[in-house]
Amino acid sequence: MLNNEKAAGAEPLEIADADIYDAMKAMPGYLDITPGDFKTLYVKVYDQAVKRIVESVKAVDIMTSPVVTVTPQMTLQEAAAIMASREVSGVPVVEEDGHVVGVLSESDFIRRMGTEHNRSFMAVVARCLQVRSCAAIAIREKNVIDIMTAPALVVNEDMGVFDIAALLRSKQINRVPVVDGKQKLTGIVSREDIVHTSLIP
């Protein structure tokens, strides 16, 4: 994990010579170091340093590990109990060899428990309260593999945090499993992990 206190500015930000040179190149015209010019240069140098540091942050630096997981053949009752006890809304579905084959989230349960008009958790609860039988009965005997989202979208450990944030945004998902060079699960990155990376503007 990143040291958020350091990232938040508890210690001076390290500025490299390359940051200064890049900032100077970005300034048009002749550089005359007056107080005003120095302030302008400092802002550009600072921005350059932040950009360099943030771009160096990889999935492996911010991911949560170890990860709460379920298996494809696990019953939905077992999976739901695990997710509830660990207070997570989504988990990777992992084979015995460590390969990620899917993702199980609250939305997967909701899609199978509700109708086309019940696409939120509260809509499903409301429906359960209106009828004699709960909507969960329809999936009580099913296993994880029956409702999980597959194939799983994963990222490599060396993927940059900016790219991960863009991926989560474009796919409209809240988390993504992280795999190593052998495509085996090593962690998970969520929107919350990225938000807690204080360097992200």
C-alpha cells in the first residue's frame, strides 16, 4: 500500500532535475528568473513531479491483498454468507490453481432475483415484502458459476493507476482483480483503493 501520509504532503515532494528541465521547456520565450517567473516555474515543476510520481504507481502498489474469493462450484448461499461476513460487494471467482474465471457481485444476485423492473437492491427487497415468497428462492439451489460474470476482466500488476481508473470508469465497474505474469490472482483494486491514493487529483 502507498504511504498516504507521505503522499498527502506530510513530507516535501521530491522534485527531480528532469522535472525542472521539462517544466522549463514548457515555458515559452526567454526565462528571466523574477519572483513571478519562479512561482510560475515552481507550479510547473510541481505538476511535472506529481505527474511522474503518479504515473509510477502501479496496481501492485495499491491493490488489496490477500483477496476474499469464492469458487465456481460454491453454492450461492455459501458465497453470499462469505460476502456478507467480510462486508464486500464483489469477489473474484477463482479456480483451485489460482486462475480467475469470473467475478461475483451484488449486481449478479440482483439480476437473477429481480425482474426487468427490479434492478436495484431496494427494488428486490420491496418485491420480497409484497409477495409471500422471497425472490431469493429462485436462486437458492444454484452455484456461483450459474450467475457470475464471466469471463473476468483482470489487470496485470504493473498496470498504471491512471489506466486502471480509466478502465473502471469505461466499464462502469467498481473493482478489478489483479494477476501476476502467470495470470494468477494476487490482489484486487477497487475505486476506493484509487481514491485513497492521495496523489490522484
